[in-house]
Amino acid sequence: MWSPAPLCALGRRCPGPSAPLQPLTRLLQREYREKFQREYRERPAIHLLQREYRQKSLTRLLQREYRALPGQGWGRTQHLSPRCFVSNNPKYRRNPKTFPVLDGRVPAVYRHVFEENLRNSEAVIQRYSELLERVKKGGGEKAILRHTQRNKKLFVRERLRLLLDHEDFLELSPLAGLDMPYGDVPAAACLTGIGRICGVWCVFIASDATVKGGTIYPIGVKKQLRAQEIAMENRLLSVHLVDSGGAFLPLQSELFPDKLHGGRIFYNEAIMSAMGIPQVAVVCGSCVAGGAYVPTMAEESVIIDKIGTLFLAGPPLVKAATGEDVSPEDLGGARLHSQVSGCSDHFAASEEEAYECIRNVVSTLNCDPVPEEDREPDSPLYSPEELLGLAPLDYSFTLPVKLILSRLVDGSRFQEFKAAYGTTLVTGFGHVEGHLVGIVANNGELVHDAALKGSHFVQLCGQRGIPILFLQNTAPQAAGPASVSQAEAHSNRLKAQASMMAAVACAAVPKITIVIGGCFGSDSYVMCGRSFSPNFLFLWPNARVALVDPRHLPTVPPAGDWAGEELELKQLKAKLEEESSAFYSSSRLWDDGIILPQDSRKVIAQCLEIMEQKKSQAVSPHPHPIIRM
């Protein structure tokens, strides 16, 4: 049977005279179809073995014939893959205006649920705002005053204002480090995020010396490693602003010896350099012990006069070891490393000059910004503020997820996939500020049919190269089967979920996960939880993250158990209640931060644009890092 696939693989012809091509195409198709059919009838046993070879031969023949015709323009597009169905005519580009419009009106029967959710959202957002204000003060007013007036340094957020383009940036995990077993470490003593420098999206890792003198705690190591992971996944330039006193020695066993401890930061720097991902650094304060390797392994570094110092051991250790008095400037100051050691590539007389220098360095990295497209996306037809009433207080307060989608996608338009099958999982395509995404959203328990549908849809997105947005609100774990038929249903559900897990894990497309409600048990893995490495994972303030939902635990032990277990169950429930909150999760970096429901559309669009940048980045042809001096 004739297959048109080789013709698709050739791409499209450029505009030009097409009359000579049409008879030639029909002639070749007829000739080779008849020839293939004759041979298949004569030798059916080798039909499948020869088919691919003959189709490739036909493709090469057609390419030679077409190139022989002057002015037909096949040479420009002959290497397009069969899936690259792209038109240069804006009229035929993907247009979401033809997608069906979702009905986002909240039915009156759900009004009481909406109002309960709204009250809960306002309460948790109030707490979130308070924690955020606390974090933005760094180490406190006294520490900031000492940092800026006595040490003549800029506060870390002022440094970012000078470094980044004048627009909003995406801060990652701002609540990390709060209420840790070893005390509060606001923002883990370093700010990480993604912002633009000269139009290019960059990851920044900026030490906050007002928090414990910039000392590195275990949570700080984890936060820096996550920022580097995001940079590697999305091929983003990294900028380090180093102002750190090194590791916190009393906790050295938790931040030094293991594979994913402090040394991994330097390992990642070498790997990123070999990948062709640029890294630059500014020494804007103390840079002691292990922290001294960060700027020396960067491709280019700037050191600031009078305030930037770089050494493995500071003056107090030199005094203890040798009895010699030496100043920080003489031991490892800006002039020493710029003129003698060569550890720094640029000398800056002030912080302002240093960040201007870094911006100039970025402009020489040959990293082009994401091309601006003429996108004029439609706003959703329903107010994003209403998402506060749709963020569930509890799983029993969950409303249909399409009400949420209608407030996230452009024009509230959504092309649903398998709408009538496996309805407890909603799948389909939509646009977020002009970016096409596949959406997988919980709408009830992830039963057998829903999991099979999800597996199918995720594979479609993987094949088409479409990013996937997961809206996760998994059901609390159900009780075990009580009969043979229930056990069989559980087994079938397990197999279907395993299929979807494999599809999610192997889908080689960008993935964003937003936990809009519950993140419980194994269903959270299927919906691309943290273990399945989404490019970004955010929580709404009302979210719950736990193996089991503490609100569904019994407080009274089963009959026949001794009475002492009742107290234990109550204590366990209280512990799980505390540990499952979004704030507990975010402080331990189980996610990339908490976002407000009404800001979700903006954050999703920002992430999609960030991930799109790597399409235009060149891959290093030589897999080795830049070795400094």
C-alpha cells in the first residue's frame, strides 16, 4: 500500500511555480504504488522488511527530482521532520479562538462551598503575607543597618534591583529555612530566582549576609542546588552574588560529606560549564572556605574594592596558625586577586560598577533573548480573584476543576480530550498568554479509566512536543479492599496508574505542576509530584502535602485495642496536620514556592517563556568545562 509519509517528511515547498511538480508527483506515486503492489503480491513474506527501505529510497528519489527543477525551493525545508507542520503565514498559525469556551459560572448549589473556600483562602493568604514580610527583612533591622552602614554594603534585594532588568522576577522558595530544627534561617540565607539581564532569562543565587553573616546552612545548600538544577534543565545563565562566611560548622555533618551536600555545588558548576551554560559571579563581600570556589569556577568574575575578599582561611585562622597579623585586604582583597592571583577577571570600584560590569559581560555571552512574538492573548472570561473561592479547604470542598481552568486559559477556551471518558481526570489543550499547553487536572479519584486516559494524553503531548501543566488535587487514600471484586478493581487501577506514571516520567517535554488542593500518596506521583522532576512545582497556600490526609485519620482506635492508643493517634494526627501544610512544605524546599491562586496564570506564562529560551541556545560542541588559569 502506498504511504504518503515520505512526502510529509520532505516539508513544504516555497512559493513559486508549481505546475511542473504536480504531474511529476502523480506519475511517481502511480509508478511506485503499482511496483510495490506487484512485488508485495509476489513476495509477501518480506513485505514488512522491505517497506521502510523502499520508502526511504522513494524519498531520496523525489528529493533528487525536485532539486533538479529550478526555482522550486525544496532545499530550504528538505530536512524538516515529519512532525514539523509549520506555516509561515500568520493566518494559519495555531489559533485558540476556535477552541470551545468553558462555562465558568459557579452554580448556586455550590455557593456555600465557594464561600467556605473563600474564607479559608483569605486566612491562609494572610499568614503567607506575614511570613513573606518577615522573610523580606532578612536578618532583621539591626543586621541590615550594620550591613549597609558599618560595612558599606548594599542589601541583597537592592543588589538584585541593580543587576536585573527593571521588571518583575520570579523568586524561588522565599519561605525556605523558616521553623527549621536548628532555628529560623530566613530565605535560607540566600535569594534564588529567575529574572532577565539584558533581555536574557538568568538564574540568580544571591547570598544574604544579614542572615547569620551569610553562613551556609543545610537548607541553604539544598536551595542553591535546586537553583542549579533549574539552570541545567532549562539551560539558563547563572549569576552568583557571593557574600558568605562559609559553612556553619556545628552542622557540618548535614552539609559536607554526602553526595548532595555542599561539594555538589562545585561539581554542578563544572558540569554546567561543560554543557555550555555560562556562569558569572560577583564577589561582593566575604568569600571564605568552600564559598571561595564559586567565583573561581565561574567563567568570569568581578570583585569589588574594599568589600570583596576571597580566601580559604581568614585573618583569624592565619593568626592562630602562624601568629601573623594580616588584613583581609592584604590576604585576599580585590587588588590582590585582580592584579596578582588572577582569580578575578574584573575590578570594580563600587557595587554599582560591578553590576553594570556583569550586565556588560552577559551581553558578550552570545545568548539571544527569546524572540518577541506578536501575541495578543485574550484574558479569561472570568475573574482570577474568584480562584480564592475555588481553592479547596478540604477534599470534600472540591468544586469541578473546569471552573479553575476557565480562569487560567486564554479566553476561557479549552479543547478537551476524551471528555466523556475517565471524567475524574480532565485533559486537553489550552493557551496561557499565547503559549500552547497540555493540561492534566484532577477532577476526582484517579480511577482506572482516568489513569489510562491520562497516560494516552501525556504520550500525545510528548510526541507533539507540547509542555504539560498538571493541576494536582489528589484524593485521600481510600481504605483497602473489602471483597474479591474490590481487590480486582484495585489491581486494575494500580496497573493503569503504573502506565500513567511511566508516561509522565518518560515524557521529554517541559512540565509544570501546581498543587491546588491535596497532594496525597501515590496519586501525587502519577500527577508529576516532586519525585517525578517537573521543571517547576508550586503550591497554593491552601495545599496539603502528605502521605495520608491527617483530616481523614481516625482519632479513636478500632475496638479491641488498648485505650493508650487513642492518645497516640491524636498526637500523630496533630503532627501530620502541622507537617502537611503548604508552609511546612515550602520551608523545607519540597516545592519551588507558594504562589497566590490569582497570580497562577502570570507565573505559568512566565515559566513557559523561561523554558522556551533554551530552544534558541546553542549546545556546546566540546564537552569540557572552561579551566581557569
